[in-house]
Amino acid sequence: MQIYLPIANLPVNVFLVLGMGLAVGFLSGMFGVGGGFLMTPLLIFVGISPAVVVASVSPQIAASLFSGFLAHWRRGTIDIVLGAMLLIGGTTGALIGVWLFTLLRAVDQLDLIIALSYVTLLSVVGVLMITEGLRAINRARHGERADLRRPGSHTWIHRLPLKMRFKRSRIYVSVIPVWVIGWIIGFLGAVLGVGGGFMLVPMLIYLLRVPTMTVIGTSMLLTLVTMVTATVMHAAADHLVDAPLALILMIGGVIGAQFGVRAGQNMRSEYLRLLLGVLVMLVGMRFALDLVIKPDDLYSIRHVRGG
């Protein structure tokens, strides 16, 4: 069953796109990540323009995270003050990201930059996840525990000025690294169409020493707002959000996430991290392969304004 995507300007198989949404939603629920870093490459691999993919995946990520955000809000596991500080940087990063996105698209370099960025990002993150997963498995076999937040431990980040107390997270740190972390996540979300949860959670735990119980809910707050901001900006500035594509992805993602959460509860966390790292590495390698393989069509035709 084919459906025509008006913004992407091509027909796609509804069940194929729905299946992708289900699969990525399942993995998102299992691993606790937004899934944009998986959904974006998969849609690009089936022939949809990277620019349309990045803009259309943003609302899908926001929809997938909304239900989880409400659950954490009811449990009181969201640090509102920390989230607000992250949003200052995240919103700014998203605005600059959309501006750069539009600029790169105007000079016809957007596809290349997205591909190179994904190869670099996924390779680095995949290696780090695999390494941490193997270490966690080794610790579990020897009965050791990982102490992520050692009392009294401080790094150079904790010596920066403009300190602020975040009571819910029980930390007293400078707002500068908080703004920088938020800016990075917002920027990557706008340019690459990734929620950034797979990067934000480790940053908050390892760099700022935020307790794990408040990290996930707070990261959902930042990702949700930045993805909504990116969606509005892409729709207003570039007119690239393909509503039918986003709707199908939302349906598949929400359904798949429910089954993924149940599956993830039956697996040990260290094995989940290892599997996610391997998956990230495979997607990165697939992107790298596309960069070196000679394409079937060496030329493309694109409408240029004023031409």
C-alpha cells in the first residue's frame, strides 16, 4: 500500500514506514532513548531526503517522549529548575541549529554534513557505549558495584563560577556547563534530528553528578521542548515537515515503545547498554559505507530560486 509524501515528493510503502516506527519505538522503549539517531538514518536509507527526514522526525520524537514525561511528572522525578536552565541553552541551540540547517541547505551541502556528522557521532558514541557495557558486565561478574556519584567528589566543572543550587538533584554547580550541555542537545536535535537523550543522560550523570532517579525525567523535559521548538522552526523557516510521514512514525513509535518497555524490563542493564552500543556502531558503519560507495546516479536535479 503506497502513500504519497507531499513534502518528500515521493511515494512510500505505508507498512514499511509503519514497521520502521514500530521497530524504532520498540528499541526506544527497551533502551530508554528517543530513537531519532536510529529513525533518521533508516528513513534516509530508503531514499527520503535528509532535510525532510530531520524535520519530520522531530515531531515523532516529541510525541514518543510526551507520555514518558507525564509519567515522570506525576512521580515528581523532574528537576524543574535544572530543566529550566538546560532549556535556556537548549532553545538557543535549537534556534542556531535551524539557522545553520537552512544555510547548509541553501548552499547544497546539507546531505554531506548530515552524513559526516552521523558517522562521527555514532562511531564515537557506539564505542563508548560498548566499552561501558563490557565494563559493566565485567563488574557484575565480579560482584562489583559502579558508584557513579561518589560523595565529595569534584571535578574542574564544579569549580566554575555562577554556581546555583538545584535542590531536587541535590547538586551545587555552575550554570555554565548546564547551559553548554543544553545548547549541544538543542543544536544536534535541530541539525541531525536526534533527541539527544543517549548523550544527555551520561552528561548529567558523569559530569554534573545528577542522581539517576531525576536524570531521565529531566532529560525528557529538555528533549521534549527542544524537539517541539525544532519542529515549529523547521515548519516555519524551511516548510520541510511532512505531516503524513510524521503521523505514521508517531503511530508506530508509540505502539512499539509499549512493547519495548516490557522487553527491556526483562533484560539486565549492562547487556542493554552493550546491545545499544553495537546497534549504534552498525548504523554508523552503514552511513560510512554510503559515503565511499559510488552512487548509481551521479547527478541530481534541484530547483534553484531565481533559476
